[in-house]
Amino acid sequence: MKRIGMLTSGGDCQALNAAMRGVVKTLDNSKEEVEIYGFLDGYKGLIYGHFQMLTGRDFSGILTKGGTILGTSRTPFKTINEPDENGLNKVEAMKQNYYKLQLDCLVILGGNGTHKTANLLSQEGLNVVTLPKTIDNDLWGTDMTFGFQSAVNIATDAIDCIHTTAASHARVFIVEIMGHKVGWLPLNAGMAGGADIILIPEIPYDIDKVIDKIEERDKRGSRFTIIAVAEGAISKEDAQLSKKDYKKKQEKHEYPSVSYEIAAAIQEKTGREVRVTVPGHMQRGGSPCPYDRVFASRLGSEAGKLILDGQYGFMVGYKNREIVRVPLEDVAGKLKTLDPDATIIQEAKLLGICFGD
């Protein structure tokens, strides 16, 4: 008998259910008898002992369902060692609930913050296996995360829809794409959607270069310009500020987001009509695309195999088109950013896409 705990932590995304289904189906199809304990709402469920006993039937019919049947929440790693409002030691509480249920393994699905806590629990002696979930595709140790491709599809659809109205009204349109610290999602969606300008966190932009591109298109007879802006895009001036000073500036910010600041600057300097569209949480919602369904199922299957093999302390990743096992300590605390000199950036520039640099 193997007793397996399972939780999804951080922001939701497509294919969380598909990944969990992959784990459970692999275990069910083995000769091993298994009990599944689903912790509700992320690490909160593990901290406070909120769980449900699950069977294979609970994972039937969820391959195409977005979100997570277990619910999720954000439990910041920076406060994980701080007691809660009632003085409860959160790490000790998670360990006690793990041992109280006599779990053999904890399967954790999540992104960067989730993996920091997962690694901490592993170092505390718990058997942990993780799966790489994030629409940002910014987890170290894997070429791809599930949820990313589905989010690219949705963000691309948003840009596609903007093209017709932008062309009809001869406007500059900004589409703000999720990506607070890295630009994988806006870059891929921007290229797929035919954006003329893509602004990402890794390449601080010069607003004058952005305007130069808009005016260049005007001279060539293009009636409109599409700009894909990462929510974490930053100007060259702001990039030179210290983190403390930049945070202070953001607190006093008069604009809802960087996209509106860019729009105001373009309108002021060119007189052009600019509109901002923010797809927002649509990008992490809805059904997973076929790629993510297959990919998450593969990752889940490998996680099930790790459990059956008694191999713990690993994240199941994807390298060079193969599913791999990556030690948790190699993943935790590391961010996979875009190299400004990456070939995909250079190729985008050859296509005429401006990055504001």
C-alpha cells in the first residue's frame, strides 16, 4: 500500500487536472495498491489538514478540464517560516500532517515559489515529487512547463482579434500579456500573432525606439501597429533604478499598468490614437490545448513511475524533447529568463519585430 498526498499551489493554469490524472492513472494501472489524499487549496490544505480521500474515479473525465479540482492558493515562500496569525509553525504543521497520514510521498504541482517550498519540505525529510506548472515557462531545469502552450494560444487569439479593429481604425493597439519577470509568453504570442513591437522584461525599452518603429510603419503605408507588452516590461530609465527606488516609483504610479504608461507616452509624442487591451486571467483559463494535454499526461506518468520506483526529491522536467528527472535543489530559487541574445530574439528582429532596444 502506498499513501500519496497531492496538492496544486500558486496560480492556476490549464492542464493541472491532466497532470494529476496522469499520476493517478499510472499508479492505478500498476499492481501497487494506492490511497490518494488530495490537499485542498494548495499548501494551506497541507498546513491545516484540509484534505479529501480520492479514488481513480475522481480523476476520470478531467483531462480536458481547466483549473484544478483540488483548488489552489498562493503561500509565499518568504513567509513560510513565519508563524501564522495564531502562532502556528507552518513548516512543522505540514510535516505533522504528512506523518499523521503516514504518507509515502507528496506530489506537488506548481511554479517557482511552489518549488522553493517543495525543496524545503524535501530537505526536512519528506518524500517529494514535483511537476512544473506555470504559464510563464520560467522554471529552471525544464525546457517547457505545462500551461504555457495553452496560454500562448489564448494570448495569440487576443492579438489576432485586435488586428481587424486596429486596421479598421488606423490605431496603435497595445495588448498586455502576462509575464511579470520573464518574456517567454509575450514573445511567443507576439510572434505568433504578428505583433510589430514586443516589449519584455529582459530587454528594457526606449520609448523613442518604439515610436520610431510606429512612424516607420506609417511611412510604409501601414495603417496600424500592434504592440505586445509583457506586464513586467520596463523602460531603460526605470531599469537603472535600484529595486527599492523602482518599487517606490511603482507605488506612486498614476497608471494601472506599464501598458497604459506606454500608451500615454505614444499619444503625447505622436498624437496617434492608442488603445490598450488586457486579456488578463483569460490567459490561464479554459481547457488545455491538445499539446498541454499530452505533455501534462507524460509528466504525470513519469511522476507516477518515480513513486513506484521509490525515487524522491525530483521535479519531472523536459529537456531536449525527453522527459527527465531533475533534482529539486537544482530547481528551487532559480528563474529561467530569456537571453536577450537568444536565437529566437535575433530571428524575430530579422522579421522586423522591434524590441525597443
